[in-house]
Amino acid sequence: MAAGLLTDFRKLVTATKFQTVFMIIPINTYSDPVLSMKAKPLKGIDASIEELIGSMFESMRNAEGIGLAAPQIGHSLRLLVIDLSCMDSHKDAKPMVVINPRILAVKGRNAYDEGCLSVPGVTGEVVRPSAIQLHYRDEHFEEHTDEFSGMMARVLQHEIDHLDGTLFVDRMDKRDRRKIQNELDAIADGRTTPAYPIARNAVAVEARG
Ligand SMILES: [Zn+2]
């Protein structure tokens, strides 16, 4: 998900074990096939996964995001990162790595205006459960079952959707979705230039010759 303010990256690296400088990887955008795929579970953590996690935090921070799923930088794996600490309301939030998540139970429902680094410049109201019980593994591949509500429940569900090939615009009311179709077409045609690097998908590049 996107957020308006810049994350303090120094705070992030001291809060995680990822202290190296990682690469900023261009973000895949709406209509890229990788965003419609069902991502594969991770079998464990190795050096390449640790590097990927570091690059995900770096790419998310660079794009001023609060959540990023691995498919958004071209890796179809069930892995996502979240850092809400750039939001005024969540300054003390710790960065979080979530691997192979499975929602066990949901409670309540609420509406919230979502945005997505893969759908630059577009926001729209999505109704989702307001609290979830989640089974997942952390960056050490250790298992957890925790309950989340508020912003964490919202961002987790948005990012988990990415692992199943679903974007927030797919969950919008059909009438609302029609109103943003021109903006979506502009992204698909490569006519959008956000303030962070995006991966031009093969179809769009071909179409431009
Ligand atoms: Zn997203």
C-alpha cells in the first residue's frame, strides 16, 4: 500500500537484521501478468531470500509505501513486508516480514480508501474484515499465530491479496471501478510516471514499438 510520508530508513535497519544497502527494484504495475499469478510458498530462508527481503524494504521505502508483496517486484513468492512507521498514527510500529500467511478467521467489516504501489495514483474504497487471525512465518521462518486489527489487518489483507493475484481495484464496487478505468488503462499503456521506478511490462513495451 502507498503512504504519503517517507519512512525513516535508519530506524528500519536498526529494527531488523538487514543492515546492508540493498537494491531498489522497479515495481510491477497494473496489467503485469506477475500481479495476477498465485504465488508459491517459501520452503525456507537462504541468503537469496534474505537479500530479496532487504530489497523489498528498500524498494518500498523508496516508493514511500507501507506494504509490499514479493510479486510487486517480480518474485512470485508468498512473502510480504510491512512498515507502518512512516504514518503519524503508527510512529512506533515495527517493520514486519510475513511469509506463507494463512488467514484462519476474520471478524467485523469496514471500508477504507486503499492505494497500491502497483496502481500508482489511484485510490478507492474497499470493504474488508476489520480483524483477522493469521498464521504465518517470520524472517527466521518461525511460526506465529497472531490477531491483527486496525491498519495492520487492512494492510495485511491487501498484501496477502497480492499473493493470490488480486488487486484492491478488483475488490472495489463495480460502479467505483468504472470511474477509474481510464486511469487503469493509462497505467496499462505505460502512460503513468510515478516518482519511483516501475517495470514496464512486456506487452506495453511491445505496443510502443
Ligand atoms: Zn498493493
